Amino acid sequence: MSLFGWLGFALFQVFWFPQLAKTLRTKDVSGLSLSAWIILWVGLLFYLIYSVSIGDVIFTLGNGTGLIQASVQLGLIWKYSKR
């Protein structure tokens, strides 16, 4: 069963890259919702805290790297948004 966990981990890591690449390439964040990304970031933080507390390696790595990638995307949204 841990194979499914690792496959899920791998797929979620790949999930982030197209949006990050597009944002870096176009510098266009007009279609992205800042509030949705903030909610995702907070959710990932809570999942990370929980997964560390129960000692689940797959979820800890997945949520930790997801939190980093969501942080990068939030930074890009902040940087490129027309305020």
C-alpha cells in the first residue's frame, strides 16, 4: 500500500510545475485567486503539522514540499499582481 502513497506523492509534486512554469514564463497571475492559494497554503501547513505529529513520512514529505511550492506560487502572485 505504501506504493500508492509514493505514487500519490510523485503525482502531487508534478502537479505544481505547470502552473509555476506558466507564471514564471508569462508573469501573468490575473487568473489566479490569491485567497484560494492562501487557503491551500494554510491547509497544507495544518496537514504538515498533523503528518509530523503522527510520524507519517510520505505525508510529511508531500505536505512539506507542497507547502514550499505553494509558497513560491504565492510569492509570484504577490510579485506579479497589479495592486
